[in-house]
Amino acid sequence: MSAPALKVLVACEYTGTVREAFLEAGHDAWSCDLLPSLKPSNRHIQDDVRNVLDWGWDLLIAHPPCTRLCNSGVRWIDDPSAMKNPGPDFNEVERELWPTMGLEARRTLMQQKLDEGAALFSDCWNADIPRVAVENPIMHRHAKERIRNYREFSQSIQPWQFGDFETKRTCLWLRGLEPLEPLYKTTREAALALGLRPDAKPVARVHNASPGPERWAERSKFFPGAARAMAEQWGGIVDERIAA
């Protein structure tokens, strides 16, 4: 028996990976991001996602920027003195002023960025939508304190569990949804299924990406296997496909 089509919003996604997985499964899926879609599509909304959260969605999958929320970035909150390259959440003026700022001015700006990041996560997590999944890495305590109705993540997944033989721990905060069921429970099982040596180790491609202004873009890309699992397990396959 086929599933009913869902109206799906994929927030903070410009790559189209999750959007396309739900479209392929037959759902009415849209992505939304401040950036244009990497893959041109008439199903991408270029806007702040908070402007469209009340459009009657059945399911929200959100990928809010993690730069100021994740454990790996907490060191810059209190001591930004050694941070040479401002992140993607800095505007052009802030980037220009950064090298000339004193320590206190930098701390003030970093606190502002933390507040902004936590506010976006909060707005997605608390959206008036019946099914919500928010994706982010492990958070530091300063972020947790700022997120409305915060609770610990529901599950963490790895790309290799869904057929992309890489490591990048991703946490999912779920509301109205069941945790994803992995295709593979061990790296050995995944390696054999993918035709690799049983002792092969998943690569840490994203973690090992070279530092630079475009590193954030590589780190923000979601994995196709996990996207397909979301579409299949949270949406099901729809017989009548909705035209893209």
C-alpha cells in the first residue's frame, strides 16, 4: 500500500540532496536557503526559512548552520583572538573589520553569532509542524542554554550506515518521527555490501578537508544515503509522483 504524499520543507539546504530524495519518492518537497540551489530547481525557495515555516508543511527537515553551536567551535566563543578566518555567518563588513577588532569587540560579535545560530535552531525545532527533524553535530553547553525547549538529540548516525562509506557523526533531534533504521550495523557489514574488503575503514573526508574559505560548503553537504533513508522511512514511497 502506497503512502500519502507529504508536503516537505528541507530547511537550510542549497544542495538539493534531501529535497531530491523526497521528490524521487513522490512527495511535495521543497528546499529553502539564503543561497540559490546548487542544482537549479523550481522547488527551491531562496529566503530565510523562518518566513515560510507557517506554509502548512507536514514534515520539516532542517540543517541549520552549526558553526557557532558545535563542540568543535566552542573555543572561539570565549577566546576568538587567534581566529584568522571568520566563518560563513559573517557578512562582508564584519569580515573587513575583523582583523582590526580588539579582543572584547571580537567576543561581543562571537556572542551575537552564537545567539543568532541558537535562535535559528530554536525556530526550526519549535516550528508548528507535526513532524520535525533537525540535524547538527554534538553541541556545546552555551548553545544548549540558548535553545528554546532544548532536549538531547534522539539519535546519531554515520554515513557508512546508509551506504556512503565515510565517517561524519551527525545528530538528529526528532519530534513526531521514529529514529532512522540503519542499513548496516557495522563497518564490516557495510564494506562487504559495497564490494570492499571486510577490514576497510570508512574515510573521514569531511573532517580532513583542507582549511579555507570554502571548507564550510564541503562540511555542510548532506549524504545521499541518509537522505534516501529519510524519504523511505519517514515518508514512504508514493505511487502518484508529483511533478518536479
